[in-house]
Amino acid sequence: MSEKLQKVLARSGVGSRREMEEYISAGRVTVDGKVAHLGDRIHANQQVRVDGHPVKIAAEAEQVCRVIAYHKPEGEICSRTDPEGRPTVFDRLPKIKDSRWIAIGRLDINTSGLLLFTTDGELANRLMHPKFEVEREYAVRVFGDVNDAMIQKLRTGVELEDGKANFKKVKSMGGEGINRWFHVVLTEGRNREVRRMWESQGAVVSRLIRIRYGDLLLPKHLPAGGYAEYPLEEVNYLRKLVQMSPETTSLMKPEDRDERRRRMAGIKRAVRKHQIMVQSGVKPEVVKAEKAAAADKAKAKKPKQTQKKRTRI
């Protein structure tokens, strides 16, 4: 049975379906040595390459859908690499074999909070698609005079350069003077949408934190820069939300309270170490490369053990 090429690539963890459509349109994907085109369908036994690198085609039944929550700090960008050398959200994620993490949406460099990643490109694509209307909730600190008329406009809709936008909910959370906190809910994820909506009313967002995606809240115990994998129940909640069949397998191991405490302590230590590296201007990828080079050098210096001949009696 054949399937659309972008769907197969997304399921195999190369990227979201939208990203794969862009790759195909740019001529970066080949099938059996020929440049692929949008609309192509493939079978599991065909050879697919992206940028010249072979892709292991994952059958739908073989792939394990994994999802992690990442507490994004301010100052990180949602790209795999950055020409300016800024830290990215992918620097801290756990390494996985024969797949890779795909970000479910983006947060701009000055926004912190809950960012979800998955190994299933189809799940990422559906969760980001406006037709499923998955709620995103943000805590927003606004600088400026905010009145009831402004809030009503934000609820009913304001005109932005890329179309009309509105908050599904706006709830005042208090504050002092002209610095006030609000919780707002959106069902789409346009670029800098929350900030632009407040700016359309003459107010400035001075702090923005995503605190919820669907019914999944930013874990309270998770430090900025830390991540935690969701168990099967939460994974299947997300899949059901976007009309996908349930996952039956989980790679998460059960842990007791002590094991969980040790794991969280390890995450906090790793986060602190990473922050020190970033603040000192040391790039994480450079440290990894230096460690790998040192390991190879040590391995090369290690004398080869010669097997002693057994003396027959």
C-alpha cells in the first residue's frame, strides 16, 4: 500500500508534514535516486534520501510515539542550528536513535514556558493545524493602561497584518500600577500573535509564558531548561485530541518516588551546568565535539591487548 511521501517522512521523524512539504518543493528529497515532487506516493521498500542522507522508513505499526514537555527559558530559539550561535531548544533534549524530536509549534526567543516535542511528525502536524483548535494558554504581563473596552476587542477580534485574530478567553490575574497579569487562550499559533494582539491596543507585553497546551499544564517541578517525558496516558490524550489512533507502547520505565527525586535532581544539575556554559559563551556542540575527540584520542593511545597463546599440556 502506498502513502504520501510527506506523511511517511513525518512519521519517520524527519520533521513535521509541513516541513517535509517544503523540503520536497525545494528538491531536497529523492526517491530511488530521482528528485521527488509534491503528491508523490511511495512504498515501504523504496529508497528515500533527504539532502543526500538515507532515511529509515518507519512503518506505522513499528514506530513508538513519544512526547516530552520542555520548559523553555527566555533566550533560546526554536531552531536546530543558529548562524549567530545562540542557544537552541534542541541543545538540551535527550538523544534518540533512528528518529529525532520535532517541535510542536514554536515560542519566540523572548517567550518561555511549555514547549512540546514528539517523535511523530503526523501528530506534530495535526496539533499545530488550526482546524483542530487545540487551546494554548499564556500568562501575560502587560505594560499599559488596560480597560474593559480593550479586553472586549481582544475577545471579539482585532485586525492584524495577516488577518483577524481573537483570544478565546481573557482573564485578569491582578498586578500593580500599569503592570498587570492576564491569562489568555488561543486556538492557533501564528508568529508573535499574543504580543501583536496586545500591541494593536497600545499595550506592550513585558513577559510571556506558555502555561498550557490542550489540557497539559507546564509541570510545576520542571526547572527552566528541563524536560520530562509523558506517560502513555498523556500521549494518547494528545492523539485522541487530533483524531489519531491510540499508541500501545511506551518506552518510559515505571519509577518510585525516590527514583523520581533522583531523576529531577539530575535534571536540575544538568540545567545549571548548561546555563553556566551558555553564560560563559561556551557552545554545547563545541564541548560535545571536544569530548568525542578526547575519547577517540584516548582510545588510539590505549595499547592493543595481545592474546596469549595457550600452551597445550
